[in-house]
Amino acid sequence: VQLQASGGGSVQPGGSLKLSCTVSERTPRTSAVAWFRQAPGREREFVGGMTWTGGMRYYADSVKGRSTISIDDAKNTVSLQVSGLKSEDSAVYYCASGLTLSNFSTWGQGTQVTVSS
């Protein structure tokens, strides 16, 4: 299983960004897909996640209300759109997959998000 993350970049405060994670194959090990982020000097933190079945979406409090997770089943792609970006959203964002949203076995490469004026 491989995960390909894309969509990072630089954006001004208040702007929005869409990150995408493409899963190479749908297996039990990719039942759940989530986004994490890690800023310099800080621990990695959960941002949002979903399961392919059930339609459930989960968001960290830090992004709740300004984030949306969407799925493209045909392309095995999970996207995270974050609006109202703040400087504290700057981090390397990673997507991960696993059996459940508490058990991740595969990680994609990170994509840098920089929020700056």
C-alpha cells in the first residue's frame, strides 16, 4: 500500500487549501484514512480522518468548522480542505491509512503548508 499526498503550498492568512491523499489500493489496511500535521518543535497531531464505509468524518477541534473531508471513490482519493487558514496551521501535513482511525500502518510523504502574509 502506498499513499501519495499532494496539494501543499504557500497561502496567505484567511485563504484556503485542499490537500489530497491517493491510496494505491483499497484493502482492510486502508479502511481508515486520516490527515496529521507536524510543525517545527511540536508533536505530530491529528487533523481529520474518515472511513470509506459508514461516511463518518472526524475533525480536530483546531480545524473543526473550517475543514471538510471529501472522497473520490473512483480515484481512491481522500481530500482535506481547510479554509480560514492561520499561521498556526503551518506544518508538514501527512496522510495515513490503517484498519481504524486509531491504528495507522501506512504513512505518505509529507506536504508542506505555509501560511504567511
